[in-house]
Amino acid sequence: MSSQKRLEQALVILLQPELFKICEGCDSIVTVKTAICPSCKTYRFNDNLDDVIEHTKEISVKEQQSVTDEDLFG
């Protein structure tokens, strides 16, 4: 994923952080409706608003590190 795309996604999250949570298995950010992380298949999440905001800021400027379905099957 391009750095521009990551920044765009971060902006979406930062504008409405209450709609997202952090996977405690792989640190991916997913929507609050997600029951099982699509990346690592865990079901434990952190929905603390301050944590979501801070984590979004941190990962928006880093290169993607988690493995996605697209990486495996794309």
C-alpha cells in the first residue's frame, strides 16, 4: 500500500476514531463492528479512543508490516 493511501486511511480514522478499534493480536486498526480480525483471526481488541488516535498517528507514517489477505492471495 502506498504511503499516500496510508495517510488517507489515517485521516478517515482520525476524523471518526470512535468507529475503530485496534487488534491486540497484530495491531491492525479495524472497524468497531469487526468481531474477528481479518489479518490474524484474533477476537481481542482495544477500543480506547485515545489509544486508537495515538496508534493511528504512529502507523500512518510507517511502512505496512502486517500481512493481509491481498499479500497472501492477491
